[in-house]
Amino acid sequence: MKKGDMMVNTNRRNRRRLIPWMIAGTAALAVAPLVASGGVASAAPKAPKASTTVTIGVSEMLTGASEYYGNAALTGVKLGTAYLNAHGGILGHKVVLSVQDDASENTEAVSEVRSFAQNPAIPMVVAPTYQPNFEASCTVASSFGLPIVGAQSAPLSKTDNPKNDCFVVTSNVVTQAEAALLTLKKDYGIKTVALLYDQTNAYVSQFDPVIEGLVRKAGLKLVGNLAVTAGQTDYGPQITTLLQADPGVIVPNMVTEDAARFMSQARAEGVKGMFADLISELTNSRIYKLSNGAAKGLFAATPQSVGVATFAAFIKLYTKTYGAPTDPTYAGFGYDSMMLIARAMQKAGTVTNRSAILKALRDLPSMTGSICYTNEGGGAYLTNKVYYVTLTSSGYKPAKL
């Protein structure tokens, strides 16, 4: 390990394959601190050199069908950790990560979080991104009084998070989708919408009926709500329906690989409607190449913008460390989960007392990492701004409205 590299403890569980990684060149992280309170970025006071350590557990989907998203979030977590360590750690403690791969399985996520919870040396955990894993993890974490922070997952209901022990940094998907639909109607003259959703993806399935309702609420006509499955290779039946309905906008609620395959086939068969991403699933640079250019013009709603100083600083930091980000959305949320952990511990004045950290998380009114969040209660730290972008051959650019 080179001097200045991040300290990481990586565990192998059962049959899973852990992704090897290491942050190098943390000297490139010397930019103005992004951690702030009150929703405004500000320079943090200089911290003493970290001498002792604090271990943060991480359970994430690093293998399996959705491994790309989990690894993107983990990269953001790693970047946040390196940034904190380059600025004195948290309350003078160097941050160490203990990372495990839940392979998108509830049983594995629960087992990992329980193991973290039973270790008094681990005060907090970055919980799985995948919605069912996050929900299952909350149940066991709450039983131990272990605070967990999820990146991007939807906020949990009172039933799933009764004691308000589980937190998430994310956007308000309902608000974002509704605003995007109204923008498509007003600025692009869209009148008809078709939805495609991965019925095997719990996160997508959860929001499909919500988005269907938002389409109608916006005064748009829904001309199809078509179910697909993960890894589907032939979208012929769905494309036939789309050719007959001729929607103005098609919303493919699928993971990037599947959405790219669908868009490529749809364009090849003559589907003309605009593609749109309402919930920031496809805001990554890979989709253009994966779709052989068919995704060009994809309209997406996102809570992130390089026009915001803190997010621009995050992109600069990421680029210096890893190169240009392929998925700034999930990486940004991963980074922000570490910033929330740091803010909570700073507010609580401890890196060990779980109860004090939980209280700080519940009471912290706002937090700024790569973007700014407000505490909406119930564990939900939500962004409050929606931006629109369109896909070009050189990546996403601000949409012309």
C-alpha cells in the first residue's frame, strides 16, 4: 500500500466474489471540503492529523445482475472516505471500510448487517443500494440500534422503519418524475406516454404504479404499461405494441444494460418516440455505447448539476482520482452517504456511541455532500431540485427547454 492510500478491510463471504480495489493518489484530494450544514457548502475547519481509526461497515451489491450500480455507489463511498482521511478523518479518527458483497440477496444483506451490528467497533453501516436489501437490512439494524445509511434507495415507510434508525440520501422520486412529465408536456409538446418496467426488479416495480398515476395526473394519455424481465433479449412483443400505439415518450424503467438493448432493438424496428428516464436510472455515460447510439436524445431527470458548486467540486475530485465518472448519480449518492456519516458523528461528538449518532441523524436539519439535502423526517434526506439533461455522443448535456 502506498503512503496516503485508503485503509480498507475487505471480507469474503461464502461463494461471493469480492471486487478488488484500492484508492491511490489521495494527494489529488486537496480541494476545499464539501461537508457543510444548513444546506450551504463551506470550508470545514482544519482537523488534526488522524491518529486512531473508526471502521464503517459497507454491504453492497458488487456481483450479480445489478452489480454495476452497487460498484458505482461503492466507488463514491471510497472517494468520500479518502476525502475525509485527507482532511483529518472524522473527529481525528482515520476512516476504515469493512466491505462485503451481498450479491443483491436479502439473506446475505441481513447476515452482513447483523455481523456488523454485533461488532461494537463498527458504529455505522452504509446499507445496500438495492431496495429489498435495504428494507431487510433496516429490520435487523433497528433491532440492534445500529444506524445505517443507504445511497439512492427510496425512503422507507413507517412500517419498515418504525424507530427511524435507517437513513437514506436520495431524491424524491415522485416529485422528480412528476416534474419531468410536466416538463415533457410543456416544453416538448408530449401528449402520449408508454411505460416499460422490469417486473423482476423490486425497486422498479414499486414505482411503476406510482409513475402510471403521475402520467394521468399530468394530463397525459397512457398508451401502454408493458412488463419486461431482467436480462430479456428479445423485446419484439413490446416493440409491436409501441409501433401500434406510437407514443410521444417511452419510459424504459430497466437497468442500463437492458434499457440499452431495448432501445437498440426499438430504433432498428422503427420506433420513433422520445426515450425518457424519470428516476435517474440511466444517467450514466455507458448507455450510448451499449445501445449502439440508439439512446441518443434520451431525456433524463436528475438531482445533480455541474452548475452547482458542490457537485462540480465532486466531479473534479472524482475525475482527478478515477477519471471521468461513468455514473455520477450512484457515485454521488455513495459519496454523500459518507458525508452524512461524517456530519452526524461531528454533530454527536463521537465516533463510537450509536445512540448519540442516531439522535444526531434524526435532528440534523440538512446536509451537503456532492449535492444538498434537507431532512424530511423518517430517515429521508432528500434533494430539492430537479435538473434535465439529454444524451449526446459525448455524454449528457443540459436539456434545451
